[in-house]
Amino acid sequence: SGLNDCATAVRWVQKNKSSLGISSLIVSGESGGGNLAIGLGIKAKIEGWIDLIDGIYAIAPMVIGVYENKVPNLSSWRENMGYQGTMPMYRAMTKVYDPESKYKNDPRAWPFCASPSILRGLPPHTIVNYELDLIRDDGVVFAQRLRAAGVSANSIIINGAHHVPDIAMPDAVPEMTRASIASIAAFVKSC
């Protein structure tokens, strides 16, 4: 699976830190990759190797699986439905990630369902969300849950933007892209 591939990569990087010339390991991803970054931290915590990861930077992470035709009880799902996402689209993306619905309540697949005891002890997180994104509040509330569990977690909302324009079309929003790169660099330096 993708999550196991990520775990293999983290272990390889950790094993080769000195030859790679790195001092810390930050896991990052956007959208489904943001889900993988956070899920990887949870997997590492559950399996006892969380000390290999120094920080997690997730951009617009899809942390909730949508298995039924029911909108999550978060404001952004009502405010932003149809801007760049619909319920059938998110159900289809959930089905692609979990075709047999085996991981509906597994926090490694869907971090939003992680209990405080699983979250406790995770490395620092920064979670970036976009004001006009359907999944904005998924990340905002998840960051609040991390903080409630004692994890250093910063939540950033980029106003007036839909899902990851700074990555999807950097030439169209160069100022936003530069700000995002600076945010990532600042996070890395803080870990």
C-alpha cells in the first residue's frame, strides 16, 4: 500500500541520514498526500518508531473518509460544496483509497478518527487549509484535536483560495507559492 511505501521510505532515509547530509526528517504531502503524511505519523506511533519523524507538514489533508452520502458536520462542507468538490467525488476518492471499506475506522487511513491516546506523542504538525476548500475544517478541527492531545500543532488557513492553488498552479499565484515555500522552510527549521 501507499502508506507502507511511505514507511519504507522514512526508514531508508533515517538509515541513510548521514550520507544524505540531513539532520532531521520532516514528512509532508498535499491532499491525499497530506493524508499519507499524517497517517504515516500515526502508523509510526502505533508501531513504535515515531522517533524517526521530526515533524509533519500537511497541506489540505483529506483526513476524513466519506463512505455514505452524508456530509460531515463541519461548516466548510456546507459552505464550499460544489466549488471544487462534490459529495459523489469525495465518496469516489474514498472508494479508490479503501475499495472494500476495510479501513473506515482506522486512523492510519483516516486520521480524523484517531483517539487522543493515539495522537498523544506525535511530532509537531503544521496543517495548511484553504478558505474555499470543501475539506478546510477537516484539517482545522484535526489540528485542534492534536493540540488537545498535547501535540504542537499549527493550523493555517489561506484566505480566498480553493484546494492547493499554490501547488497546482504556482505561476498563477506566485506570491502565495512563495509564502507557502517560506512556511515549509520555517517549519523545517523549527523542528
